[in-house]
Amino acid sequence: MPGLATHAELFCKNLVCIFLFILVALAPLTSSTEVRSESGSSEFCSAGNGEGDCSINSGRVLSLELLDERDLAETTPGDTGTGASSTTSDKWSVYRKLVSEALEAYRPCSTDKESNVRVCYRRALKKDLEPFADGISRDAFLSVLDHGTVYQIINNRLYRQRDCLFPSRCSGIEHFLLKLLKDLPDTEMVVNVRDYPQAYANHAAAAPVFSFSKSSVFDDILYPAWTFWEGGPAIMLYPQGLGRWDLMRDRLLQSADAHPWEKKTPVGFFRGSRTSADRDPLVLLSRQQPGLVDAAYTKNQAWRSEDDTLGLPPADEVSLEDHCQYKYLFNFRGVAASFRLKHLFLCDAVVLNVESDWVEFFYDELKPWVHYIPVRKDLSDVQIILDLLRANDDLARQIASRGKEFVFRHLSLTNVEDYWKDLLTEYSKLLRYAVVKRPDVYEIKNTAS
């Protein structure tokens, strides 16, 4: 920098001043990388040397905005190679560090195969029952009768209100309750089988309502969804609705074996109906860059015209088993939490989980950057994330493997049964009154041969 050096000699005659001018000249060469948390706040970390200095902060889900427009322009579109130059490697170092720190902070929920569910999901159970630490009165129970279906267990017999809003959903719940009856105490509960939770957290008194899913503004008590057995969404490929998780697990694992990592197609994949416009950017990106993303809308019951599928005919449905052909699988929330999520993990693919605070009972033990990749709700980081995964195939494969291993080990039907047992046992201890058979219930019997 001859101009700067000449001015320094004119105004400074000692080494100290020259040193200070050099520092001023070099200062603009240091850049910063913005890190956005789930809450939308921004933090900054030095990235001037290409190594990065970003870390997980207080366990929040982080999604990094690493590349400015010049970086994106330098990225080769459609590059699917697993190798990388030193410059490219430096570009991804912050992500690699984020994964490394997530793994260092991660504590597996259990290493004990005999009691893994009692360790694995104990935190979720405890958190859901905390609002009722002082106990549940009869009046509190009666106050929520219109928020779901009443079930009672008395002397190891199961009773239910005659009316159930969705009979197949109630049947999916009853499968587990009937199987566990001999081990369950006398109790009664209101079980919500609607898609949406019922108990707002800002109410003066916590409402003891069981729901399969909730977000942070609800205090519902989470139970394993009916879809583990029956009553899930019905589409052309699954006309009876999703269910029989035990059988679906086997089919997905077989499909994963039939489509090993090396043979999977390296694109981001999504098929589903347009339940929310939040999915539009991915579908539009797919039309612009089909070599990067394969995303399209299918027809649902609300479909009326091509306007409902962004101006094109609806795409054919793709079975969950056939999702296993792809390396990167997108998961969006539906009306509440997504029934799709647990299936995607068993494909041995990287799950790209779009930001949402809707959860089921097992979600808290799935960790970002350990078991899946978090993606911003506005999908603004999709291009960067997919470029990252394509350029770092080893990292992608490891995340896919950890996600699959977790769901395989900790989300079997036996795990679901154990969670139901633990949940109802602990919940029943909170009832401050003796349960008496109601006049409006009838006995549910096991009709299985």
C-alpha cells in the first residue's frame, strides 16, 4: 500500500506511528459472520481467518447465514462432489465447528437398553406435568370436559365417553391403553383427539388436557399420537391412514437398505399438499433449480384448481418408503406437529427440519446438528444448507446415521407403550380425589382375537 506508507513517513517519524497505520490499513480485512438464533436475534463471530469462532449458545437452535452474495456467486451450482478445495473447506468451517460443538454438548438420553424410555423421555414427561405440581382437583378436571374425550381406568378396566370426534383416532389410543391395563392405576383423563391443542399456558390455572402435539404457548400434556397404531392422515397411497408404526418401521428400514447412501439422489426432496404458504419458496426454488431441489405440491381434499398448487397440475404422491431414494428430506409442520418426521429419519437420509416450535413427546431428545439440520422458517438458507451438505458428504452421512439410529433405538412400539405407562402412572399421582365411574361412559374391551 504505497500511498498509505508515504503519508505515514510524512506525518510519523517513529516506528510506533507506522505500526498504527498498518493496523488501520489491515482492519477492513477482518470480516464477521452473522449468526441468527431461532428467536431472530443476531450475534457475530470473527471469520476473518476462515476458521470461524461461532458456538452453540444456551442450547438454542441456530441457523447460520454464512455466505454473502459474492460467496454464493463463487459457489458452483449443481456441484455434487464430496471433495473440496482448501478455500471451500474454509467456507464450511463454521458449520463443521457448529456440528462439533453440538456433539460435544450432546448427552445421549440413554445407554441402558432395559430402561431407555424411562431415562430417554423422563425430561419431557416431567416438564409436561410441572404445571400440576400442586395436584389436580376434581373441579379442575371437570372444567376441561368439553376439550376432549373422557377416559377412565377403574379396577384395570377401560371406560370411555360414547362420543368420540374421530373414532379411528380413539381406537389408535385405546390399543395402547388396553394393552397396559393390568399395570395402570385407577385414573381419569380428558384426551384431545383434534389436531390442535387446547390448554393455553397464559390461563390462571393449568388445564389437564392430553394432546398429541403443542407449541410453546400451550400447557397440554403430551401423549403418543394415535398414528403409532392407526388413524393417521389418509391419502391415496395410504387410504386407511397412517398407522402400524411397527410395520412401517420395517418397510422404511428395508427401503433404506435398498437405497444405500452412495446410491441416493443428492437433492433436497419434498412431496406434500399446500397446507401452508410457508412451503411455497421451496417449490418455486425447485422449478428454478431442479438439480438442487425436487419439491412439488400434491392434491389434498381442499384442492380446487391449479391455483392451489402454484399454477401447475398437482404432482403424484410419493410413498414414505420411496423418500428413501433421496439424501436430503425436508420436514414441515402441518396444522400442528408433523406426523411425517419420524418416518424420514429411518430412510437414513439427512432430515432438514424447517423451523417450528410444535413438538410431540419425543422431539426434545432430537438435537439440531446432531440428528438433523435446522432450516429457517422462511427457507432463506436452503441454498446454503444444500451446498454445505453436497460439499461435505461425510458430515451429511454422519448426521443421517445418528438420526436414524436414534429413532430406531428409542422410538419403537415398546418405547411408546412404556411412555404411556409412565405418563399415566405419574399423572395419576397428581389427582387429589378418588376416581368414580361416570354415568356417561361405557367399557371398551379388547376385541382383538
